[in-house]
Amino acid sequence: MNKQKLRVFLSVVCFFLTTSALYAQQFKLDRCFPQSTQIYFSIDNVKNLGDHWSATKLHEALASPQFQEFRDSLRQQIEEAWPNRLGLNLEDFTALPSGEIAGGLIAIPGKKPGFAVMMNVAGNASEVNDFLVRLIRQTTSKQNGEATKERIVVGRQSVEATVLTFPNSKTGLVTTAWYVALPQLLIATDQKYLAELLLAKLAGGKEPALDERPEYKAVFARCAQDAKSKAAPQIRVFASPLLAGEAIRSLVPTEDLKGKSPFAVLSSQGFDGIKGVGGTIDFTTDNYECVYRLKVYIPEAPTKALRALSFTNSDVLEPPKWVGKNAARYTLVNLNALTTFNNLGPLFDAFIETDGAWNDVLDSLENDKLGPQVNVRSDLIANFGRQISSTNEFDQDAVADGEKFLFSFNIVEGKEEIVSDALTRMFESDPDFQKVQISGNVFWQYAPQKQNEKASSTTRPGGVRPGAVRPGAVRPGAARPGAPQPKAEPGVETELIKGAVFGVANGAFYVSNDVKQLQNKVFNLPADAPSVLDSPEHKRAMQYLAQEPAAANGVFARGYSRNIDGLRENYELFRQGKIPTGKTLGARLLNVILTPPGQKTPREIKFDGSALPPFDSSIADTIGFSVFFGVVEDDGLFCKGFSIGPEK
């Protein structure tokens, strides 16, 4: 062997020995990803995660043979909807790794953003080989598919990569992916330069790593500070929200992009002050069935529109009386509404690209003699208190009608009549809103009229509709003279707000999607009716919350969920084959997850749930409750949520 060949041989040996030594020392994969990683996730150990998930009560119930067909169908539907860019299916994420998995979106300036996945596959060389052989066969069996080998040079080292080019039947796009199999590591990416970059990091390259970013360190240091267990988190997630958004947007074909980048707008309005968002998820840890921690890292005092996030900690957040003993869930938030309102104007103007539009609208509402003459700031917003409360409940019609929600915002004592009068002036002549009398109180229901009906009744006699602008003023969305005209967007009506009823009573501003629920909860509630505070389960939940050091000095948000009601309703939707058209929040989320790209909704029903066992005799006794809270800290927000199993 001549000296040149010997040097090459020794370089390759050193490269593989280096990676082996790194993993012998439990080298963490966040040290391999560059600082330009804008979205990142990792599973510390796949087997360990599986063991912890298997120990949950819910898994114990669903592992029963009677749910086998359901599990298989759900897995198949997830696979079909999986946004697969690297040929990896869900089974690969459990069969290939023997340790940590990490992946992310990497966006290096001047280069096309790309996705990369790294796996510790020590001891699974056979499985990795079978995986690559399977992909090669799948790729070459498809029209235009191609499989080749390529050498990737990193410094003086050269590593073989399997390169697959395959058409994606879901998107119609052709994807190229690079796979590098090392003795203890598998790398998969859709950009060659990322394979080179990750290999260079493994070989000791000086490129700054993700785990050196201040925001990344701050997020996970805060989560570790809160954790009782000192074991590594089972799941980590991290993102730089605006940078990640821009990177994803850059992958969209130019002809499909509309208007100015919303992420650029948010950045210009102070939201770039949110440097990082991330957290951890663990199962059967710290005496919880599941616990998650989330940190929003804002190291500097908020500026511009970011000041609208005016949360403040409070030790007096309590659910209103109308949150009943059997409420499915409730959420409480402490917010300074006036501060939020005062900082929304520039953001509004920036999004519609019309300077001064926000103030023009407010001025028209107040000063136009033919308008409602309402000062939104002083007549409405300044009279709101601090606590926002909401609850969701299910009734016998929930499978067909979805969830019933009720929302309230406290009103400053003595200001109820002022707010009610302002609402009346704003909506009494608008044909899209109908006056509803509830126990002698004036409420307004959103009931949009057909376009041809609206055209003939858009103004009050001798006047203008609420929100109309005075002569010479600029309407929202209209450009000033000489400014570029923004594109008109079609109106949007969502099922969430259509039919919603709102108004003032009993010292609060209420919003509900069901008049009957509002009537029963707020006006027909007996004085001695038990509230959620009387629930033994809720009392137990508050005992757990009282043990949380992070919440000792008050919280800006608090929530509680019984879990069983929501699960029961979604379970019944499965049994009746109604998930694709279901109106519960769970059904809507499942439809988003399970609908393949480009497919119209509602989805085709792919599972006959009629054979599922009754909920109450199968999994009901495995369901407990969940609690979450959020606190304002000097460097942002910290939130924690956990689920507790049923009391034995």
C-alpha cells in the first residue's frame, strides 16, 4: 500500500472511529445540527419512550386485542397523510434507531432550506441495510424513480451516500434524498449540502452547533429547572417561530405566494423579540401520566406590537360560578385588554399595508355623524377587567352538534351599562346581527345574510353601517392615493363564529355558540348549583397545582380538563363513522392530521367503528384529568401541563 492510499485509509478509519467514540460517550445530536436549524425535534431514546408510553393507563386499555383493527386503521391513515420527504415511514422511526433520533428544518442564508434526520442505529446495521434496499426497490419500481451511489467529500474524507430520486404521488413533486449509513449513525436529508454539513460536524467541524444558541440553551435550562427527574427528557421540540415560518414559506412555489410575507410583517412589528419557543414532553414521569413544559423565550422587554401580549400574573384567578361541576374543561387568562388594544394599530396597518387605517376606522366609528359614534377605546375596551374565562361542555347532541363553548370577559364594576349601550349602537342596524332578548338582557347573534339581501340593506335609514368610514377617510384595506392596491381577498365565514351570540350581563361580556347554553349557565343557574370548585376531581387537581413551585407567585393562565367527556364524544364519533364530519375540536384536529395533501374534506371513512366496545366498559376507567398553568417571567413565558390518572 503506497503512502497516498495509506493516508486515505487512515482518514476514513479515523472518521469512523471518531463517530464511534462520540456515541460511546452518549454524544447528543443537537451538537451535530447547526445554529441555522429553525425547527428541531429529538427523541432521547426510542425504546425508553416506548416503555414509558406503554406504562400509561390509556395505552394499557388501547393495547387490548379488541382495538387491534382500530390501531391498524389509524396507523394506515397516518401513513397516508404523512408529509414524507425522506422515504421514512412511522415504522422506520421505531425499527431503525437504537438510541436517539433528531430531525429538523435547516435554513442557511443563501441556500434552499432542507430537512434532515439523524438516528443512532448502533447495533442495527442489518435493519439499516434492509431499509435502504427497500427504498431502492420502491424508488426504481416507480416511473422516473432513480437510485445511485455518490461520494460525499468532507475535508480529506470521503463517505458513500445512497441517492434516491423519486416522484411523490401525493404532491406531484420529484424529491431527491441523500442517505449516509455510518457504523452507529444514519443520516437522511433532502439537500446534499446538509449531508456535507452534518458529516463535517461529526468530524469535528467548527460550525457553531444548535446547542450553543442562547435561546436553545435558555429553553431547555428552564425546562430542566422545573423537572423533578434529572433524566433526559423523552421528547424535545424547539423552533425560532418567524425564521422557521420564512424558511417554510420559501419552499412554496413563487406563483402560489400571496402578498407580503406575514412573518416579515410580524418581525417588523416587534415579534422578532420572541427568540425561541420550545419544550419537553414526558410520559409516566414525575408521578404524571404525561407532562409537558413550554418556554417562550423573550430576553428583552417587548417592543411595538409585541407589547399586546400583556399577560400578568395573578393569584386570584378562579372559575366563575357558571363553570359547572361536570364541566369538560375551563381556561382562565389574566390579560390587560387596554394595553393589548393600544398596541394593535401598527400591526393592523402593516398587515393591510395602509398606514393610518386603524386610526381612521376608530375615528369614523366615533366621529361620523351617521355612524354609531362609539369610542371603542373608552366605551368598550377600557371598561373590561382582567380575567378571561372560557369553558367547553358536551351534551346529548354533542356528536351531531359539536362542543358548546361559553366565554366571558369581566367588566369593571359599574361600567356594564356603558358597554351594553356601545354594543347596541354598533350592531342595531347591521343586518348580519340580530337582537336577542335573554332574560331581559340585550344580546346580539351573528347571523350573516345572503349577499343579495345584504346589498339592499347595508345602511340604516339615513345613515351608514357600523364600521363605515366618514367621507374622505380611508377604509380598512384600501390604499392611500399613490400607494399600491392590495389584492382583494374573499370573505371568510367559519362555523366557529357563525351563530355566535354575545352581550353584557351580570358584570361580564359573554360570548357563546349556543343560546340555550348561555341561558342555562348564566341566567337559569340555581343559586345553590354546584360549581367545578365542588368537584372532588377538581380539588385533587388543585392540590397537584399547589405543589408546583413555578406557580407559587401567581399565574397568568390556568386550565383544567376532565378529559373523559371529550374522549367519550370523539370515541362515539369513531363508533358511528362520523369523525370526517365531526364538529368537536378533537375530530377537527384528527381530520387535519389524517387528510392526505391535496385531498378535499370530508375524508373518506376508512374504518368501521361499529365493532368497537362501549366506551364506559373499555377505557373510561383509564381516564383522569389534566391541568396546565402559565407564568410570566423576566425572560418570557413558561407553561406547564400534566395529566393525572384516575384515583385508585
